[in-house]
Amino acid sequence: MMAITLKGLQPERPAGRAEVPCGDCHLCCKMWTPLTEEEYASYEWGWVHHAGQTRRALKRKPNGDCVYLGDSGCTIHEKAPKICREFDCRWLYRNSNRAGRREAAKAGTVSKPIWERGRELVEMENATDTRTVVDHGPLGDGLRLADDGRPGHGVGLSRAGLFRTPSGRITWK
């Protein structure tokens, strides 16, 4: 089996609030949360030095949690920063590969539990998903283009045959 990343065809993160079935999970509330120039004045923030950058980010409690994380979740959910509103661990997992996940975990950019939760939610989705891959036909040189119609799933190119893996990625033989 072969894996190829086609950067020009990578899907963009959907805009707006992510509809993530978080349940009791608040792992993303433990991540570094940079703020834009337009929004930092609306939140409790501090300077953070992370991965070679110095940026304004949401303040953290001594245990590493976001200062806005309460006993029952985000206390500012309706007016949360853009990065919080749009974060989706499933999208992050789907649009990464094993080497990228390892590198991000090692650098402290995204923790291993976030990747595991993203994978868990993707697998739950796939267990109930009945969509099929649409073969868009030949592109020349024996290549075919296909997608499964879901945002965040991108496209696949194939010479021999298309199939979707349990992770939801379109791949080929």
C-alpha cells in the first residue's frame, strides 16, 4: 500500500463552529491557544513562548487547563476565541499522517491524547457511515480521481483500484 500527500488538494478546515461530539472530553482545553490581534483584548491572556514563537494566548491554570474551563466545560463557549470554535480533533486526525502526529506530539504542539480522541471519533463515525466513494473517472496516464463527498476527506488518486480505509481516508492498491 502506498500513501501520498497532495498538498494542493488538501481540504481546508471548515469555517464556523465545529460540530464535535465532545461529550465530557476537554482535552483541547489543555492545548496552547493562540489569540489573534483582533481578539486578545476580550480574554485573559499572557505571552507564550512555544515552538519558536512568542504569541498572546489564553491564560492557563496552574494545572495547564484553560482559565475558562469550568467543572461542566467551557464557561465562555458562546464567545470563545476563533481557534476554540473551529477546533475539531477529527479534522486534525484525518488530515495528518502517523509521522506528522508523532512529530506534533514530540514537539508538544498537539498531545497524544488529542490524536487518540480524534481517531476514536473518526472510527465511531466510520462505523455508522454508509457513504460510498465516487469515482470521477480517468485523468490520463492511468490515474483516476475519487472522493467520498465528506468535508475533510480530500480526494484520492488511483492506478489500480479505489477503496476507503477504516480511518475514512481514500487510498489505493
